[in-house]
Amino acid sequence: MDITLEMIDEVRSRSGVSYREACEALDAANGSVVEALAVLEEGRGDTREILKKNVKEVYRRCKEARVEINVGDNNSLKIPLVWGALGAAVFPKYTALGVLGLMLAQGALQVKNNPDTGEDEGENEKDDAAPLATGQAGNIIEGE
């Protein structure tokens, strides 16, 4: 059976796949739109497992990242990004006051990626992150 553009558009609109994927699914289903949708649905896998995998990956990346609060030349505090985000979500007023105080003290708040490489944090760490907030009248300074 010939596959028409209307059939491909129908599969794409119902499944959200590319033209190539829709055409391949229609080929596998011998031109039947319903069968092509079933083929695409089988190929997607369990949505819960995919979501669970994605959440774990985001959590892992956030766990590796660090929030650094610097006042002057001193690293005052380094905490995991997850803890900082959780604290900001639970105590937004205190977080806002803390950031305001940091800006008044001419400090900086930075988020740095710190993959688990087995190295000490302070020794071989790249300093390529830009501050999120500074006390320099609100200006963001690139990579101090």
C-alpha cells in the first residue's frame, strides 16, 4: 500500500515523532495508521522507567555540582547544589535575605560543576564558573 503524506502527518500529530520515524512505522505496519501508532508505542518503552532514569540523572548531576559562597578572597562555604536548592525552596525568605546580605558584603555566589574524579575539590578544580550574584552593584563578573 502506498504511504501518503496525510498518513505520515496523522501519525506524527498523534505520536509526536519525526517524519522519518512516522514513515518507518507506516512501512512496518504495511500502511495502516493504527498499526503504525501501535508500533511506535511499543518502541517507546515504559514511561515510568524513562522518567525515573531521567530524574536519577538530574539528581546525580545536581549532586556533583557545588554552590560556593565567597566573601572577599575566602571560600566561606561549599555545599552541594541539591542542598542549596532544597534550602531555597523550603526557606525562600531566609534565602533572599542571605543573598542580599552577601551582595552587601561584596561577596559572590557561584555554582560550579565538580564531577567525582577522586581529586580534592580545592586543588585541581577549574575556576570557569561565573558568579550568580555579587555585591558589585548587581553586576555579574565573569570567571574571577
